[in-house]
Amino acid sequence: MVKSEGNRLAVALGDVSLQNPIIPASGTFGYGVEMSQLYDINILGALSFKGTTLNARYGNALPRIAECSNYGMINAVGLQNPGIHEVINTQLPLLYSIFHQPIIANVSGFSIDEYQQVCSLLDKEERISILEVNISCPNVHQGGMAFGTTAEAAAEVTRAVKQVTDKPVYMKLSPNVTDIVAIARACVEAGADGLCLINTVLGMRIDIRRRKPVIANKYGGYSGRGIFPLALRMVNQVAKSVSVPIIGCGGVETAEQVVEMMMAGATAVEIGAANLVQPTICKQIIEDLPSLLDELKINRIEDIIGIV
Ligand SMILES: Cc1cc2nc3c(=O)[nH]c(=O)nc-3n(C[C@H](O)[C@H](O)[C@H](O)COP(=O)(O)O)c2cc1C
């Protein structure tokens, strides 16, 4: 895709040019089909679709969502998805027919072998621009986050995936660690082309009347408004330590926060839980960005990446 010279919102994730930095985050936008009934999703910079595993997964027992009034939500969906073959045969052709911007495939696995199998199948899909490898899902009992909490395991998944694809590989990092910089560095040394951070923060709510956890799974991934400062700090720390592009994610719901994320070091920004509260939020942010740039006297948005 050619970046238009006149487009001040354009950014580049390595060789992948985006018309703007706004990307719906995996798990909060499905495969785009429902959202496309609400607005023209081709205004997005890119789209990251629901995490895909080798086999179909029903996910965790219900209830899986705990709302946190005005500070976010906890989910323990547990990677519900139809499995890679169904995604390739049914969901992707539909997505290709309605979406003409770069597509990010979000991949999960329960073993190194599974990550490799799913990524090698996605490697054959010409329309997919980036593989976003989720080593940070807190809602499954094995695999998922287990690969994202030590530098060694994170590097091992990165190396394994790089062996089976020529597409850019972005490792999606967990905030549930002591030293995210060490894990980010290990992924980059193992060949990651970029990083995406953060996934959800492990959290909990209790129903005080039932005296039980709200979520059947007990703990879940906290996301939305409340995690923004944490995500911003981690993006900034990682951006100062690696030289690959970073997709910033976590609690973003306004154009101002997109600018903040980019000043902290993100090249593009994913919007997650906010889509579930306000389904047209990505459209709103894209529309708000030009006047905000005017107000801040920023000519091209890419000029602010990592300035703080
Ligand atoms: C309901 C739900 C499902 C999610 N599913 C996935 C997933 O399949 N793969 C993944 O990498 N992240 C998944 N996430 C994490 C988001 O992509 C994002 O990293 C996280 O929610 C933080 O961003 P936010 O605060 O803007 O929501 C999910 C989040 C939510 C709320």
C-alpha cells in the first residue's frame, strides 16, 4: 500500500503503511463484519482480528465478564474462536470482501508447535500483513500467558514463529510481569519485527452478596480506562529499549490518549474495551485527530512518535 504524501495521519509499521494509527484490538472487533454495519471500517488504519488457535474453542464457563463501572472491565473469554481452518475458510474471505486495509492476524497457542502450525497456515494468506502473536492471554489455564512471562519462553515462541513465516511478526506482551523490558528485548533479539503492548492485567471482582467471584474463572483480564497509565508507562519503557515499531494498547479511548501513546513511543495504537462501550469509538478518534493535531501544532502525526 502506498502512503499518500498528503496524509498527515499516515504511519508505517516497518514496511506496512497505515492511513492512520488507529487499530481495533484483537477480541473487541470480531472479524469486522458486525462493526461494518455501524460504519465504514475502511477508515481504520488496520484491524486485528480475534485470537486464533489451531482447534475451535468454546472458551471459559459463564459469566466471563465483570464490568467495573466507569473504570473498565474484566473478561475471561478464554480464547473462544472457531479454529484456524474455519477462520481461513469462512471468516477471512468475508473479511477480505469488506475490508481493504492491512489486516493483523492475532494468534494464540498452547504449545510452540501450535503457534508454528497456526502461523504457517496464516503465512499463506496473502492479504494478512502482520502476525500478532499473543503470548499474554491471562484467561487460559495452560499456554497463553505462560509463554509471555519469562524472557526465555517469549524468545522461544518468537524464534519458532519466525522459522515458519516471512510476514512481520509482532509479539504481544503481557503486563503481568516484573520486567517487561527484559521480555521485549528477548523477543527482539529472537527476531521479532515489532511488539504490541499491553494485553490485559490480571484482575478480580467479588459479588459481595453471593460471596463469590463475579467471573466463573475467578480471575480475568482487566482492560479499559483504568489501565491507560500502566500501558503508557510500559510502552515508554520498552520504546526506550528497543528499536522495532511498537503498537501501543491499553485503556485508550480518545484522540488525546492516542497522541499520548505515540509520544510515549507507539507507532500505532490499538483500541480494545472502548469498542464494547462505544462501538463507533475508532471512527470518532480518527475524526477527532486532525483538529487535535492543529491545536497541538503537529504537522504529521509520525513526527511525535517517541518524543517523550
Ligand atoms: C473481550 C476481550 C477479548 C480479548 N481477546 C483477545 C484475544 O483474542 N487476543 C489478544 O491478543 N488480546 C485479546 N484481548 C486484549 C485486547 O486486545 C487488549 O490488548 C486489552 O484489552 C487492552 O486494551 P484495552 O484496555 O483498550 O481493552 C481481549 C480483550 C477483551 C476485552
